[in-house]
Amino acid sequence: MAVTLMIGGARSGKSRLAESLAGKLATRDAGQVTLVATAQALDDEMAQRIERHRLGRPASWTTVEEPVAVSSWLRSHKTANSIVIVDCLTLLLSNWMFLNQSGEDRIWQEIRELTTELSLFQGQVIVVTNQVGEGIVPSDPVSRQYRDWLGILNQRVAEVANEVFLVVAGIPIELRQFEAAWNR
């Protein structure tokens, strides 16, 4: 099991780096890449964005559209040479909160299930997420709640990740090296 977390701001290059890493791993390990997409084409702009992403990936990759049940999908797809990209936790949380209308207890359960399945997955999982808590405090309660939940979700996934990269301007910065120095 190996989990890599790619975290960064919008348009920081994290998805591109996740796809690059997956391609390298697939070549090295003769593995099959599956992209688990949490986005939904709910409007024309998002449909075009999804299509651009899809056209930019190798035709041999499989794309699975799973807006909510990523944990269940991971549980049912355990193969040793699998390389999975989950793109992204940011939209997954949004879907839990707004599509499923999940309350606090259900979100905690979803986070526990996701981190458990990531820990148990037999292949390589590359998880993409946004870092959203560095700006101003949102003015409305729903946005603050979303920001807080995403911070918690990102922390929990980072706890089970072997590698954590902060992506800034397309450049990955490996964070575990700083964690090791901190824990001395």
C-alpha cells in the first residue's frame, strides 16, 4: 500500500503532477491507471473542463466517475498493481455536504471510511486536494464549515499518506522531510 497526497491551491499543477506520477508508476510497474473523478458535469463550463481533462489523459487509462462513494469503490477494487488517482477530495467533500446533505456524524463516518480504505488499498493511490484555509475567514457559516471540514479531511488523509507534496506553481515540495525534522 502506498498513498501519495498532492495538496495545493487551485490551478497549482497538482492534478498534472498526480497524472505524471501515475504514468511513471504505470511504466515502472506495468500497472493499470484508473482515475476516480469526483467532479460532476452540472453545467456547460464544468462539462467542458471535464472533457479537457479527459482528452489530456492517455487513452489506456480508465476513468470512473464517483462523486460520493470513493471509499466503496476503493474497497471493491483492490489489485496489487493498481494505480489510482482520486481527483479530488475538495469536490468529494462538497458532494458529501451538499449532494448527500450529510451532517456532522455522517461526514466523520465518511472520513473514517475513506482513510481506512486508503490504508488497506493494495496498490498505489494518489489523492489530489485543495488547500483552502490560507485566505480570509469566509463571511458565511456554510463556507466556514466547508473550509473547516476540508482542513480536517486533508489532515486525516495526510496521516495515512506515505508521501505528502505541497504543490506551488507546478513545483512539488515534499512535506514529510519537514515533519521528520520537526519530530526530532
